[in-house]
Amino acid sequence: MSAAAAEQGLWLRFLTHYRKLDIAHDLAEDIGTPRWWRGMGVLATGIACALSFWPGHAGLEAAMATHMDAASADEWRSQTLRPLALGAEMGQRMAPTRAVTPIAAVPERPSISLVATLAQGDSLGRMLERAGVGAADGARALSLIASTMPTGDIQPGTRFDITLGKAESAGQPRPLDKLDFRARMDLDLAVSRGAAGLTLGSHAIAVDTTPLRIRGKVGPSLYHAARAAGAPMKAIEQYLHAIDAHFSLDEVAPGDTFDMIVAYKRSARGETEVGDLLYAGIEHDGKPRTQLLRWSGPHDSGDAQFFDAQSMTEQRTSNALIMPVAGARITSSFGMRYHPILGFSRMHSGTDLAVAWGSPIYAVADALVTYAGWRGGYGNYVKLEHGGALATGYGHMSRFVVSPGMRVQAGQVIGYVGSTGMSTGAHLHYEVFRDGASVDPMSMHFTVRAGVDKTEMDAFKAKLARVLTVKAGAALQRFSGG
């Protein structure tokens, strides 16, 4: 037998014998037995050994290896980190020699170039003043810019490249030689000094306004499918609200196709600007289930709303019951009921519509907002006057987005569902008044709008057809070589 084999055999016998010793016993088993106490003794011995090697806490003195004179100590100190703690630089500076000649004054730089950014809440005039532009040049620059566009339209975050010339005399501000900035996505402006003084130059930038169309298959979640397709958050929010107001989101199934078209601008220099949603659609098996177009016709005022061809015809020409929230269920009807908080029966002057917290609340018809605020047990409350002695009220809102005196259109969002006031859960308290008296909301029908004429209907259909000609991704191709 070789020496290596013999050594390996001895090692295996040692391990076998060591396992039989059972030194490290599991203290969670056989508690109180001699085997358990032997394991406890091993643990205590190990702890005692560890504590015996615990380091002490005696201080250690650090002393310099050699004694130095004052000059050497100062030089040594300058090479350490200690000067940083005192706000100084490291290293040692050269002392001036006879070759250094003092000067009476430092020469002035012939020009200074700097970049300034317009901050939120700041004004262009104050920004130029802080950059060192004199009052006369600043006023002249503001006047030139205002002749092309309102200075208040310049967006916060706009960068200005400023060049200041040499001052005529000591103590005088430097003259403004040049001021360059991007006024809008489609316009560069430059104020420059010439023989005639400060003048304004402009340079137009090509901007493509082709809308951005985004299509994709719906998966387990319509929201996540739209996000995965690269749709902007603002467009997704508007899309879901538009679809939910006309077509229940619960009916959108995996495999359906979502289709959205968004106002979009892209400049030749690469800047992009995403606008509002223009079109929202759902397709099933290649056929459209709903096609909604943002529309503001000649009979409308305020923000545009989403309509399809059917809603343009039916909702605008006939009496129709418009629900103030989408996908709600009635939890308490109009009439006498046992109040769940007060504990006794009393008249319930409206209808309670249960729906998720934060769901949008829509005006049921064109109206004037006469009240928007807190109203006792109704919490956040909005009241609309529709004319013809008809009015509607909306209670328990989480928040409202209208104010008294404001005119709203049928289908316009006036607030969001909540549980404010005397409420046991998220719902909308919806009530209707006729000649000041409460009536059953479910028995009422409203004339939503004046009849739409053929000319407006033709214009609506023509715009819808024109929007649908936009190809998916076409907005990204003009300035990308595609």
C-alpha cells in the first residue's frame, strides 16, 4: 500500500471516530438528557474561549519617528490630509521670487460666454439681470423678443446662450453681444449686436405634426398592454376614460386590439412634444367595436369631448338617460330608507351608485355650475342647473374639478367618486330637482344637446376618416431617415 493510500485511510478512520464523539449536539433535541448537557458544555466552552481572545481597549499613541524643526514640520503638514479639514488645499505653494513683477490691475477679458436657464416662476428680465446684462440692453432685448412672441410663453427650463462684450469703463456693465435660445419647438431666436445696435434674428425649424398612432394586442391588462406598446401615460389615462365612458372596460377581452391616436410633434432637431388623445378605438376579430373621436363642433363650447357616430346622432338629437358614472350598481334607491349611520328611517332624496373610488363623474347634460363645495353629510358636493327648472346634485365626491359659474357640457368630468361626508363607502349620491323639489333620478330623461345638423355630422365623419388614415409609427419616420 502506498503512503498516500495509508494516509487517506487514517484520515477516514479519524473522521468516523470523530462523528461518533457527538461533540456538537443539536440543543433543540433531547433537552435535559446527558447528551444535551454535554452539548451545552461544548457551547459554553466555545463562548469562554472566544471571550478570552477579546481585544482590549487601551489607547495607542502615535508618535513621529523623528524630531523635526518648525520648517520641516510645516512642510510635512502640507502633504497630509489635515489641511482639507480646515478648508485648504493640499500641497505646498511656491513663494514669489524676484522674477515676479507686481501689476497695477488685472486685464479684463474681452468677452464672457455663459449659459443661463429660465427657472419656474422666474421672468426673462430678472434672469438677464442676474447674468450681468445691463438694464438698457436687457430692456432692448425684451422688446425685440416681445415683437415676435410674448415673453411669458417662454417655457421654464429654456436655456439661453449669452455672450457679454468688454465694458466701456470700470464699473460699467458689460454690453450684450449675443443672446441665443430656442423660443419654441419650431423657432430659434437670436439677439445680436451689429452696427445698428441690437437686432433680432429668427430661424424657423421644420416640425412634423403627423399624429402618433399606437396599436397593440390586449393581454391580461389593457393598461399594461398600452404601456408595453410605448404609449405615453397621459394618452393612456385619456384613452381609458374615453373608452370607459362609452364602452365598459370589462367587455375588453384578451386578444382584442387597442387603437389610439395622439397629437404629436417632432422637430428636425429631434425634440418631441406629445399632445392630447385624438382617437380611441377597440377592435375584436379585426372589426371595430367602438371608434371615439375627440370633437368640438360649432355647437360646443369649452373642452372637446369624445363621440362616435352613434353618440353624435342619438345623444345629441333625442331624450336619453345619461348616467353620471360608468359601470355603477344601484345600492340605494329614491324614497324612504333606513339610514345606515343615523339608525332611523328617513327620506332618501337621491340614488346611490356604487363604483370604485376615484371613478370620474360626468355631467348628465349641459349645465351651469351653481355650487361646488362642502355640504354637510353630502361631503364634497356639486349642483348643476340645466335650465327648464331642472337641476342635478352629486355628493360624497373625493374631489371636484369645477367651480361655481362655470359652464359644463354633457359628458364632461366634474369630479371623482369618493366617500366624504356621512358615507359608509365609495359611491356617488345622485339627485335630481324639478322646480326645486327632489324627484326620482331614474325616472328622468334629459335633452342632452341641440340637434346636430347634417353639415356637422358630415364634418365629424370626414375628420374621423382622415384621422384613421394615419399609419402606426408614421410620426417617427420623417426625420429619422425612415
